[in-house]
Amino acid sequence: MCVVGAINNYTNALEDSSSPYDPTESLMFLAHFVGDVHQPLHCGHVKDLGGNTIIVHWYTRKSNLHHVWDVNVIETALKEFYNEDVSTMIKAIKTNITDEWSNEEKQWETCRSRTKTCADKYAEESAKLACKAYEDDYFFAALPVVQKRIAQGGVRLAAILNRIFSGNKAEVKLQPKQSNRYIG
């Protein structure tokens, strides 16, 4: 819940010109936390710190499950499928947004709820995906999820920024500070 509160609070700070928070820092933290909430294990089990205490072997390296989802899946995909070229991987994700996921993309941008914020919705999606993240077949099961969550995070961050800087604040709700610990 802490990451949800952070997204809402930094969004509000950017919308409020009288906010005491530095707008550059608020923007950087907002981008960071929107990315984090889309990584399933950031909304994983508290008892294992979102996979941080689960030791796994990623090919020949010892790692933890959280790091596999944060870093190793992307690094392996870059090496195996994209010749270590980040721009090629980004282009593939953009192509998926306009082709394979085109019927979903508009839904990613919108979030209409009377009881929850958009960030709550993103965290709930990740929590559901986190259940599958604990299965053994990491790479081929994880890669499509990681790529889609990167795309969703990018589209949603753009939608949030468009709302902030266009003056349309209808979907943003202030959240009280949360006492739950953020898994990062």
C-alpha cells in the first residue's frame, strides 16, 4: 500500500503549484513508483519481502526471486532476443502496444473507480500476477508478463502526466500516509 500512497501523493504534489515538494523530485519519484507498482513482486508476499528472501538460481548465477523479476528477466531477454540493444527491445514493446495489445491500451490509460485510486488498481493487478511469479518456469513465464507490465507502466505514467499537466485532475484522490511497508 505504501507505493500506492506514494504514487497518489507525488501526483498530488505535481498538481498543486503551492506544494512544498520539489517538482523535479516529485516527477522522478512518481515515475519510479509507477514502474515499481507494475513489477508483480513489488506487490508480492510480505512474509518473504516480495521474493527478496527466496534464493533461486538464474542459469549459472545465484539470485533472489525479486531480483530475477526486477533485473534478470530483462537482461536475459536483451541478450537472447535483442542483441543487447535496449532501443530494439523498446521498439518491440512499442510495437506490441500498437499491435498485440492495441485493444487493451485504452483501458490501461483509463481508471474509473468510485472507491479506489488508479494506483490501487495497478497494485491489485500486480498482486494477482505475483502469485504466478512463484512458479518454477521463470524466464519463459516471466518475460511476457514483464514486457506487458513495462508497457502498461509506460502508458499509465504518460496518462498520469497528461492529466497532471493538462489540468484535468478528476481521477486523482489524495491518500493518507500508509503505515504498511513498501517492498522494493
